[in-house]
Amino acid sequence: MENKDFNTKQFIIITLITSIWINIAEIFRAMVIAFPRMKAFFADRIEIGQMELSNVLIWGLWDTLLTIVLVYIFWTTAKAFGNNFKSIFISGTMTTIATLGIFWIANVNTGLGDWSTAFVVLPIAWIEMIIGAWIASKLYKRIS
């Protein structure tokens, strides 16, 4: 069954534009909040926040995947509820839980992180995703 409402070109453009915000926000949050807390947690036993080419490429891939998930969830909620605050809130919240929430739960569960860091980083990530969903919302209204 073909969905004539989904516009692949529109989705790609909106994802690329939204990814600018996601990349900036993710790097800022990691450098200013997460990495210093993780360095303290590991007490310099392992190197945290190294910026070699391989790390940068993985971050770019992670941020792109995060943005794809966010924009797709926004698109589906906007189809169900309209392009409004409800869709922005649901898509930002679900993306945070389904990606970064699971990431931090897994980190803490395996001993690679602590709850105090997760409880600081996750609300900030949630705000980032809400802003990202808001950007997608505005772009969907403009790009048709």
C-alpha cells in the first residue's frame, strides 16, 4: 500500500535542516555537561570526549539517526493530531525516551554511567528534542 501523503524529498530537506540544530545542541550538551560529569565518574580511567575523526563521524551518524527518528515521529503525530503543540510535545518526548532515555538507562545498568548524570542530561535532551520538533513543525508548514 502506497502512502501518497509522505513526501520523501520534503522529509529529507526537513531532516537536514533540523539536523543542524540537533548537531549543535548534542555537541554543546556533551561538551559542557555530559563529558565533564562522565570524566569525573570514570576518574580519568578512560578517555572521555576525544575528538578524533572516527568519533566525529560516529557523532554525525548518531545525530543524523536521532534527527531522522525525531522528524519521522513528528510527521506521524502531525498526521494523527495535526501540526500543533500536541504533535511537537509527543514527538519530542517519545524521541527522547526511545533514543537518549534508553541510551542512559543502558549506560547506568551496565555500570558505564550514573543516575545523577542521566537525571541532568535527559531533561536537557528533552528540551533539545522539543525545539527540534518545533523546527520540523515550522518547516513542514513552509515546505510543501
